[in-house]
Amino acid sequence: MDWALLDPEIASFVRRMQADWASHPPFMTLPLDEARAVAEEVRRPWRAGGPKMAHTTEHHVPTPTGPLRIRVYDPGIGAAAPVLIYLHGGGFTLFSIDTHDRLMREYAAAGGFLVVGVDYPLSPEARFPKALDQLVALVGWLAAKGGEMIGCDRDRIAIGGDSAGANLSLAAALCLRERGDAARLRGLLLNYGAFDSVCSDEAEARYGGPGAVLDSAEMAYYFGNYTGGTLDFEADLHARPIMADYAGLPPAFFVIPECDILSEQSYLVAERMAQAGVVVTSKVYPGATHSFLEAMSVAAVAREAIADGAAWVKARLA
């Protein structure tokens, strides 16, 4: 990775995370439970501070494959509130609604809507399509029970996430469209999405390698956990939505960091969505890397991207 390309505040964020990771054994040498605990610890400083919510509640949503824990962030809206379902990143393997707690509070406060954080089951213990199936069930639950249980408006629901969370968000929209329920969602907020398991050699050479927040070897590891390494990606585009048919999907907003090996995937998906007639908005954030939204406490470019995403979702749910 060429450090000269990075925004100075983002570079400081990346170096701090590198130093914190370096205080622990190498990630790939740790048992998965320990690796997850380290990941939570490294991310802990970045979720501190930020806006306070009027109410934060947790619920367990019944799904065909078991209960799904959600956390509802309410900045103080009242009844019949619009809602953004948010899926954290972490390669389907790491992180949680705790690592992304501040990001979800920031969205709720800036946009004036509820945010439903989803504690979806992680891989490899819960492989594709369990998390996706539970997410689709959650959308149905919000439409049927959301007004009664959390005070949301069933007709004003958007979905979004970062990295693996953006993958799940897009896949859920595809599943709902196939069931004739595309209108359930008013918008897709897709933050540096992981829409495919592979990255180009050019992207790896420019933005991956030593010191990068994400590289192609990690992508292979994460998708291997998610799919078990046996899935036919060409046959099941719910796991690899980069080449899906996007006709009939709701409008989408792509948050694209300039210096991320996954940005080429967002460019391609956004282009193909627009060709399919989807209303697409994209914005590239100079000097930003994968995971840059977590740097909101130290980086102006992260705060800008969060404000942009919140404003876009607010307009879609108006």
C-alpha cells in the first residue's frame, strides 16, 4: 500500500490499528474465539464517545433458523419512525453490533431515524445462507411487528452495511425482489461492499499488501469461512452478488474509499445497477481506506461520509 495516497488523518487511524494488532499474536495464528476477542479489543477505542440515544433496546426476533438479536437505536423520534437496518462488516467472521455501536448511533442522530443493528450469526459456524435467511426474516418481522415492537413505520425501511454487511444488504434486497417484496425496502446504503471473493492484481498491488487494512488473502479467508469453500459462486449470486440481475431493486448509495482493494467492486456494481434502471448515487472519498468510517472521531473524511449516508437515507425515508 502506498501511504502517500492516504488522507493524513486516515493514515494515523490505520497506524494506530496496526500498532494495536501488533501487541497481540498474529491474527491467523490464533484460535477463532481469541481472534474475535482481539478484534473487539482493537476496535474498542473507535466506538467510544459520539451522540447519546434517547432509548436503546434489544430484542430477539424469531426466524426459521433461530432467534436473531437486534439492537434498536432511537434518537428520540416517536411513533411511526423510519428505520435503517444496519449490518456490520468483518468478513462474515468478525466484529459485532458492539464494534459498530458508535457508527450506528451517528447514523441515527444525523439522520433522525431508528437504526436496527443486527447481531447476525458469524461464519464459519453459521455458513451461507443462514445469516442472509435471518436478515430476510427480520425485514418481514419489521413489516409485520415493527410498529408494535419498536415503533417503526413498516413502509419506511432502508437497509445497509459495510463490507460483508453491504454484501448481505444487497443479497437481502435480491431475495426480497425474487419473492415479490422489493417494495419492502426504500433504499440500500452500501459502504465499501465486499460483493465478490476475489480482487484484481492491480487493486492488490496498489491498495493491498503489508500494512493495508484489507488484502486479497484475507478476502479469500473470509469468503471461505462464509461459503465453506464449496459453493458454486456462478450458480448462487446471493453469496456473490457482483454479477446478479439488479433490475427492480430500490435506489442505492455507494460509499467508496479511494484507497481500498474493494472499490473496484463498488464501481462495477454501481455501473451495472444503473444500466439495469436502478437509481444510483456514488461518492468517492479521497485518501480513504477500507473501514474508514470507524475513524469518525479523528478523520474529517469519515464524518463527511457518515453525514452523506445519513442525509441520503433520510431523504429516501422522508
